[in-house]
Amino acid sequence: MKITATAASLKERLNEYLGHVKAGSEVVVTEHGLPVARLTAIETAGRPANAAGQSIPAAGAESLFLEPAEQGTSRRDRLARAGSLKLGRGSARPALLTPPSGEPFGARILAALFADRTGG
């Protein structure tokens, strides 16, 4: 069953619409009469799944964020594979890898404030 909802009514009655989605309905969200989004249930073998189609652990089960590392894979790789993290392309610019030179911003003000408060 297809249900249409405005963005404002979705915001006001989100739990009600999520109940319809869990029951198997599809909710089409409109803004100024134009469809902008579709809410549908995601299931894999009777269990909810994430955007990558992988089954989400049941309540109480270890989550993707806490599970022990698989041999040879990092937490970052597991999160990316699960669709919870999008990896960047290329490498970071060299300027971002080194801290800026010179005195940290506001260091003099902080020192003066500290001296004033401690009476020094």
C-alpha cells in the first residue's frame, strides 16, 4: 500500500508513518506537491538491513562498531563495507598532515587570563 505524506506531516507524525513502513507500506514524502523521498522497509531474511543490504544485529547482539576485528581488516574497512562509512578518494593534502607553525591561536590571551585569575 502506498501512502503519501507532506514533509511537514512526516515531521509531526514520524512514528505513525514508521509504523506503516514496518507493516509493509511505502510512504512517499512530498514537498510543495512534488515527491522528494520514499520510505520503505529494508529486510534481509526477516531481519532489518543497512543500506549495503547487510543484516543489522538484533538488539543485544554486538554491533558493527564493537565487534572484534576480523583478521587483516581494520575497523574503518568493516564500517565502509557495512555502508556506515564512505571512504574518501585520493590522499590528504600535505598541508593537512602537518600542524600549523607558530604560536597557537589565542595562546597569549589564554596566558594573560590565566595570570590574571591566579594573581601572577
